Amino acid sequence: IVAGSDPRVLLVKLLGEGSSVHVPSGIDDVSLWRMVLRVVSSPPPRRKLPHLNSVEDVVQLIRSSSNILVLTGAGISVSCGIPDFRSASGVYAKVSKEYPELPDPQAMFDIHYFRDDPRPFYRFAKEIYPGQFKPSPSHWFISALERRGKLLRNYTQNIDTLEEATGLSRVVYCHGSFANASCTSCGYRVRGSEIRDDIFNKIVPMCVKCEGEE
């Protein structure tokens, strides 16, 4: 950046001269630099294992394995009816439309913004609150791995807790979950079910111990 390099040229070089990826002409330099930084900071893609070439190969690998690690994200819950984040009708689009003052849709997950205005987060919370959806075949598959003694751990970015509905216990909620709620002022913790009515009535829950006072 300091040297005055053209981010478009750098991006093309990083992606490879023969890359089929097209960089649109209307993108500003700031966005292009963000893309460049994202490319250089991303780890190289893992190479495909040469002996895995069919579904049957994968089935055999699962049958012969006993410490399977599963990483999951929003994709396994979309088929359950839970909205995704980035599509035109996703969570970010809905929240941005309802709260145009949000500097960025992802700001609703920022603790500093949450302290100033928790409404966008609770609008989102209502969309995916547990109890409204049923697990997908993917959730049940991971649970089956655990029941058969093959699952080491399931790390998930999701906070919908659909894993619990399948009886899965070897799960780590990397972004937290609705299982518990803690006061941002005094730290008092309650079960998530205790603030359910407030969430569905679009009311920001207040701490029963300190009433949210700083």
C-alpha cells in the first residue's frame, strides 16, 4: 500500500494469471486491498487425499476410523428452516433493513455495539431461538457417529443448539449458545429459557439481580 502498488494487479498475481476468477472493474481500492489481505492471510488449501475418490471410499474411511473430528457451520441448519447470514433474504439483510443505523450487519455481534444497542441482536435471536426447528440429517449423522463411539468432537459455529436435540454431547459451541445468558453488567447467569418470552416479545431482557445498572 505504501509503495503505491495496484491492488488489482496484486490480486490477479496472487490468484494466478490463468485463474478463471474475474475481478469486476467497479470494485474500489479499499475493497480490493481487503481481498488481497484475505488471500495472503488464508492458509493454503489442503490437498485431496489421492485414495479417496468416491462415496464408497469415504464410507470405508468412516467405518475404519474411531477419532473423527467434525467441523460444522450454518450450512447444516439452513435445511431446518433457520435463515442463513449472507443471502439476499438472510439474517444480515433483514437486520440491516430493520436497523439502518447499524454500521455493518456483523456489528450486532460486537460486544461494544451490543452494550450501546442490544436490539439488533435480540431481533436476530428470535429468528433462530431453539425449539422452533428440528435437526437435519447432518445433525443426526454426527450424533450417530457419537453413539457408535467414532466421534472425537464436533466443533460448531452454530448457536441454534440443534445438536442437543439429537442427544449429541461431544460438542463445543465455538460462538456460544442459547443454553445460558449472562448479565453484561454484573455477570449473573440464568438459563436461556428464562429470557425466552422477552426475546419472542421483542423485549431486551434485563438482569433480575442488578436490573442492568452499570
